[in-house]
Amino acid sequence: MNFEELFQKYKDGSATPEETAQVERELSKARLIETYLAGEILPPLPDLQSGAPTAQKELQAVKRRINARTRRIVLTTAAGILAVLLLLQYVLFPALNRRVFDTANYDEGKPSEFETFMCVFSQLHMPFANYAGGFAKSAGFGTQSISLQFFGLDGPVVMETRLTAGFLEGLTGDSYAFHKLGYKYTGNFAVGDSLGVDDRMIREIYEKLGNMPDYLGITAAMTPAQTLSIAEVAAMMEVYPDITFISAAVECGNGTQPLYLNLGESSIGFGDVYNDRYPQLWQTDTGADAMEQHLESELQFVADHPKLASWLNEYAQQPYMGYQAMLADIQKNGAKIYGLYVSGTGPALKAFGEGISTLYNHQGVQINPVHTEIVWHAG
């Protein structure tokens, strides 16, 4: 007797105890199979023959339960993934990026350390430039494109970087214009055996400077015959008010990248935000002690931010510079200035070069013009 006949007898109550037990065992198996299949995603079931309407209805019910469960799983999973992506895009990634670059606090006088670092780094390594700030725009999932603007002798230079989940990528842009800001360039100063030996050439330069009209402003690299102290530079700035002192080239002993002390107005610190931790980072005095403290605070600030320092030095294909070691050397031996970037009229620069040679007994002070512009005088 097949199961269909046994099941009919079971339903109409004519089955023997043995037949009843057999049917109930099969039904128990069927329920177990149904429970198992409800948790599985199955391929479509084949159509059944019309001769088994009861079984067909049961199987259709099983399919409906399976499909409903599958839909719930898919929708729940999709909603979870979407929620995670939205959380990353609008909460987590922006929070990580703001830890690196955030201009929202400018009005409150609380600049990001990234912005302050860029000001410090540009003054230490770019004698012809000031960092003017940056702005960010969305560049994809979790990514911002950041434009960094510098102002140099020839106008603005814009470099780009990308910030993703708090990680900075490399700089892109006009690398030639960027290096014209003075970054990683040492060729304007006389070095080694060429220092102060060609008096005829120096006299020719002085003569040309003296014959230049006053409406031409000259930016020049001045190389003394021996290194100067910061105190000597500060004294020069007092004696020659007609000369604009831009920056001083400082011996740093690493043989890789020049180091500069900014001699103009400092834009570092955005007020006195950092001066408690880094005295004179925002310069409030132009005296020798304040200038030396300013240089030491700049080096300490960069040393305290090694990841940013490594990021920019990697762009220049330079290894990370030991700023802490430079700071220790300057604190022990004092800063040694081997060149000055200055600007003024030709006659003023001639008088400056000749006067420095006499005042400090330096023979053959070389002045190498690097930039010329027309200066408009009021009136």
C-alpha cells in the first residue's frame, strides 16, 4: 500500500495502529524537511502534474514562505549596507578628514594644525613664498580634493592634494612653479671656492646695480664671505631700513634641503594661538633673541608633526629631515647664516653690499639678482 492510500485511511480513521504510526513518521519527516527548506534559497521548483492537487498546494505554500524569507534577508542586508555607506560618507570619513584639514574654526581663531604647519613649512623651506591657505571640495567617496595656494614673486601658485579618510596623498600641480618659490633650491648663493674670490665680477655687478633706475625693484641673493649670526643680521636690518630683508639661509648640516629664517612679517600662528607652546611662532618682535626663538619654535613645530613633514619631503623626493637634530644643533651652536634674500632698488643694494663689506670686514660680498619688478612710487 502506497503512502497516498495510507494517508487516506489515516484521515478517515480506518488505519490500523501500525499504519497510523507509519503515516505519522512520514509526516514528521515532511515537517522537518519543510523547516529546513524554509532557511534555504532554492532554485525554482518544477511544475507538478495536475494529478496531485494537495501536494501541489503544500509545495506552493513552501515556495511562498521561502521567497518571503529570501526577500526579508535581501532587503535587510541591503538596508544595512546602505546605512554603513551613509555613515562612512557623511559621518566617519568627514570626521577623519577634519582631523587633518578643517577651516571651519578660522572665525574663532582656531586654525587647524595642518594650516599652521603649512605656514611654518613654507617659511622654513620657501624663501620667496607665503602660504595663503587652502580649500577643500568633494572628490568622491570619502575623498576631498584640497587646493593649497602660495604667493611668490611671480604671483600665486596652486598645488593640489587629496585627502581620503584622514590620509593625505601626494602633491600635484606645476612643480616648476612650485620650486621657483625656492623650495629645495640652493643655486642662488655662492658656495665653496666660488665664495668671494672673483672681485672683478662683484665690482661689475655693483656697477650695474648702481646704474639701475629707482623704479626697478630688485630681489637678490647676498652671499657674505663668512657666515653671519642672527644678531649680525638683526643689526643689518636696523642700519639699512631701505632694504627689505626677506629671508636668511641657515646652515642645517643635513646636506639635503636648505633651511630659511623668515625676516619679513610672520603670518604664522593666526594670532597667539600657538605662542604658549611655541614662543614667538607668531613673531611679536624683530630683535635678535626673538628671531632666534622664532626659528627654534618653527623647527620644534615641524618636529612635532613628523607625518606632515614626511608627506611634503616625500614630494620633494627627500628623506624625512631630522628637525629635532637641527634644533639641537642651533640651540647648542647658534644659527649660522650663509646667505640673505633681500630686495630694494639697484643703488640701495649696491650701497648695502659695499657697506656690509666695510662694516663687518667681509671681503667680496656677492649680490646675485634673482628677480626684477617695476616699483610704483606714490606721488
